[in-house]
Amino acid sequence: MVTLLAKRALLREIGHNADWAPVYYGNWAVRYVRAEHDEALRFAEEMVERAELMADDEALLVAPRLLGTSLTMMGRSGEALRNLERALQLYDPARHRTLAGLFGQEPGVAALCYKSLCLGLRGAVDEARRTAETAVALARQSEHPLTIAYTLGHTNVLWLVIRDMPKAAATLDENLVYSDTNGIKAWQTFSLGWRVVLESVAKRHEAALAAAERARPLLATAGSSVFLTFILGGELASLVALGRHAAGEALLRTIRQQIEVSGERWYEADAYRLEGGLRLAQADPAAAERSYGIAIEVALRQEAKLLELRASRDLARLWAEQGERQRALDLLAPVYD
């Protein structure tokens, strides 16, 4: 970390240098993996500005990719998409394939991964699928192990978010084997995290908690907090389903704290939705209604149509069970339009 900061300071002093873009990328990546999203965003914004001033073709592709990635994680999918599209307009797979060696993975493929997640969150599920499948195809064509593992890992998040469980399971299993074969420990660890969510959504709750026990110490050892709220959300859902409310309450506090400390807000609406489920399990329907309402407000603010739909569905179910069927129908009608 100190070395990267020192290099960045030096580059500011000496101006143009062929290594400046990888140095910025390294600074951004360290903060991104640690889920220090405000800091990562500043590096990405500064890199975009510098790339524009220098008219650096490669940096003009990489910098908006980084900016779009940071904005995605911060729950700002509209801004993220504009930057990701800007990167993709410049992306030529044949020409830019060698950039994987400088930036960890092909930047255009990485942009497609985050574009697919943005689209999925915004409810454009079919387009999200096509984008993810394009990313995977290009990654395989690259024959670059880190790009392939990265792409399988990130599209796995999309499949889980849109609840395509067969794709999620197949991709997770493939990446575990691929990452192990190629010695890519980071994506083995993330895949174990995705296992928590997969088992939870599949209602195999004991298996989800067992996966969480395996994944959490590995993520902590790796110093990785990105996507942590997503993984913890899977664990929370399983704790609630198993009636372990005290443990769920403690984990909910951890999730809230992580969202605030990291600035990783793309999952915030679903965290409030899960809080609503916990409150309902604790026989407090009024508190559940408040949590579902906040989840809807957050999703609306983030233009996360998919998460708005899920929170609205849960709130509508609560109202219907209380005999307010028309109110439930009125809530769902505009969401489904």
C-alpha cells in the first residue's frame, strides 16, 4: 500500500509516465477489494480526469470501467451504466486483450460484468443475461485465467441476484474447479461466499450456515470485504428461516455497519427487506412494514426495479395476510407495469 501511494505521488510530480495507469489501477483495486468505496471512487475519478487530459487511449478505456464499477457498488447504477458504456464503446477484444496483463483482467470484459449486474438490478433481466453471456464468451476466448475466473465469479452474482439458480449453481461449481486448477485463491474464496447465498435461496439453510462458517474466515484472511453484505444477507435469511432470531439480530447489526462503513449500497434495499422478514418472524408486523417500506424507498432512489419488486411483494403479502388485499394489489400494480 505504501509503495503504491509513493508511486502515485511520484507520478504527480513527473507527469506522463508509461506506468501511471497501472499504478492508479493498483491503488483503486486495493481499496475496492477492501470495500473502501469512497476512496476507490476518488481514485477512479482522478484517473478519468488524467486519462482525458493526456488523451491516453488505453486509460480512456480502463478509467471509466473502474468508475462504473465503483458506482455500481455504491448503488448508483444509472451513473455506472453511463461510464461502463463509455468504456465499452472503446473496447476492441483483439486489440485490448494484452491489457489483462497490466490490469488483472480484460477491462472490457470486466465492464460487461458490471453492466450485467446494473441491468439486472434495474429489472432489465433479459438484457442482463445477454450481457453476462457475452462477457463469459469473451473471457473464454481470451484464454486468460484471471479474466475467466473473474468473469465466472461476477456473473455468478448476477445469476444469484436474478434467481437463475441452475446457472448460479453450475457457474459456482465451474469456478471452484477452475480457480483451484489455476491456483486462483481469491475466486475460490468468493465462490465459497456465493455458496452461502445459493444454499440460502434454495432453502437449504443448514448448508448455508455451514458455508458461511467456511467463507467468513477466508474472506477476513484475504482482507476482502467487497460483496460481504451480499454474503451476510444470505446467512441472515437462513438464520431467520431457522428461527435463530438473536443471531439474526446480531448479524443484521453487522450488515448495517458494513454498509455504512464501506459505502457499498447496491444491496441496501435487500438488507432492509431481510430486516422486514426478521421483524415479521419476531411477531412485530408493524416493524416489518416499516422495514419493507424503507426497502422500497431505497430501491426507488437507486432505480433498482428488481429489488423494489421483491420488497413490494413481501409487503403486499403482509398486507394480504392482514386482510388488506386491495391495498396489496394497489402496491403491486405499478411495480409490475
